[in-house]
Amino acid sequence: MTRTKKIRAAAKFMVAKYGTAAAPIARRRARQYSRRRDGAAVAAWRAIAKAAIVLISPRKDRKPTTLSAVLGGAVTELMMTADGVNRDDVERLMERTKARRNMKE
């Protein structure tokens, strides 16, 4: 098993065991080994912390949510009804805003 695979496996284990606290725990362990002057262990724990952050972070390759999916949600529909807002008006406003942003780029 390569070092990268070992780091990834350790990060997966940490995330499974500690959830979102995995990276801070790994950084704490890196500091502990730093006090002991164990450079290899410090490097390993820092790499594990980085890998844990990647595992926990939302993936960037996911497609953005569509406007119709957002506006069609049950909570959004209830909020628009309570505020007396028409879905068509919100769609037009969002499309205009998107067009203005695209023009600035």
C-alpha cells in the first residue's frame, strides 16, 4: 500500500469515527508529535487532516441546483404563499439577476 493510500485510508477511518471533528483531531495529533519532535508522524497527521477535509467538504463537481427545483420545494412554496409572492415573479427576478451577473463577467 502506498503512502497516499495509507493516508486516505486513515482519513476515511478518522471521518467514520469522528465525523466533522476528524481534521481538528488529526491536527491536534500532529501538534502532539511536533512536541515530541517526530517529523515523520507530524507530516503523516497533517496529511491525514488535509485528506479528512477533502472527504468532509462538499464535492465541487456536483451540478448546481436548478431554479425550478428550488422554487418547487415544499418549504419555498409555503414561504411564497405566506408572503403572497407569485412563483412566476420570482422566476423572472432570478433570471434577470442571473443575466446581469453574466453580463458583468
